[in-house]
Amino acid sequence: MPLPLANRLALVTGASRGIGAATALALGRAGAHVILTARTSGGLEEVEEQIHQAGGSATIAPLDLTDGDSIGRLAAAVAGRWDALDIMVLNAAMLGTLAPVPAIDAKEFSKLLTLNVGAQQALIAAFDPMLRQSKAGRLVALTSSVAARPRAYWGAYGASKAALETLLLAYAEEMHAISSLRVAIVDPGATATAMRARAFPGEDPTTLKSPEAVGNAIAALVQTDYETGHRLRVEG
């Protein structure tokens, strides 16, 4: 029986751990060839091995998304090997220091916006031609509830996610009439990740959903048809 994502190409950012790793593994198990990106090659190699052990295939591409030239080089390398990109999952992000708005460190805020917003737009721009070449392209970006419901001390991170959502929804509108590409924004909710542990020290991770639950939900989402600009909140 053929796998649902057989002969599909997927790219997942922040794929060395947490939700990114779990999503990459779920996509690989469903038959996609997964390009894994993150800063650390060691974590990527572990995820790649897990995908291979599950019967899937993957390629690792260690890179720093805040390096202005790295995204272009990655896109050129991928385009030189494949004709289309079927699935792109924008997961990589940084939390930054939780602080009152007047106390936000300007240098850290600039770095946070570069990764959480600027690099995401650069990825969309670089891979837009390949996404449009897919017969059923899917672009998924991870967000947070603080993008829509501001919370004290979360101003910097929340602002970056609100900006990301605006970019994604605008891109969805632009693609609506000219492409079969579908865009989705996924709010994973409270999930047992390293980022969550930094934000809520002392919280019992066993009371939270696993990254695997989110990864499986994303893998299921990209296999379905939906209205572009779709929002998904992962419950559980």
C-alpha cells in the first residue's frame, strides 16, 4: 500500500529537536523525503537516523537562518536537485527574554525579529517558485496564542508571532487566485518542549501534550485539502 506522502519533498526548519523533529519524523513515516534544517548538525543527524530507521529518507542541511546568505544557498541547492517543494514547515524560532515592554533589550529584540520574522519571509521568498511548482503545495508556520492574545512580559515574542501571522495570511491571499498552494498557521498549544520549559520553569512536562502529537497533527494537515489561510489549534 503506497504511503500518503510518497514522492513528496518536505522541508522542516528547527528540525533538530522538539516539534520540528517530531514533524520531520511524522512526514518521513508518511513517505516524504524530508530536508532537515537547524543550526546543530548533531541533532539533525539523530533525527535523520530516526527517519531512516522508520523506513523513510531525509537529507540534513545545517545552517543558521539569521545568516543572510544561507537561505539563498539552501534554496539554490534544493532547486538544483528537485523540481518542486511540496511541503515547507516554518518551525524555527527563538523565545527571547520574557520582560516588560520598556525593559526589552534592543539587541536581543532585533535578533528575535530577524529569526522569527525576517528569516521566515526570506524562506518564503526563496522557495516560492518551488512551492508553486508543486501540484499540492503546503506551507505551514508555527505560531503562539500570544500573537492574538497579548500577555504581560511576552511582548517581544508575541509581536514577532503576530507579524509572522500577518505575513502568512497576506501570502495566502496572494496565492489564492494564482496557485494551488495552501497556507496554514498552527498553534500547538502547551507542548513539552525546551522552549516551554524555559518559559515555565518548574512546570511538570508530563501534564503537557508531546511534540509527537503536534508533529502528527501537522503531518495529517498537509495530507488534506483546506481553505488557504487555515488556522489549526492542536488540542490535547
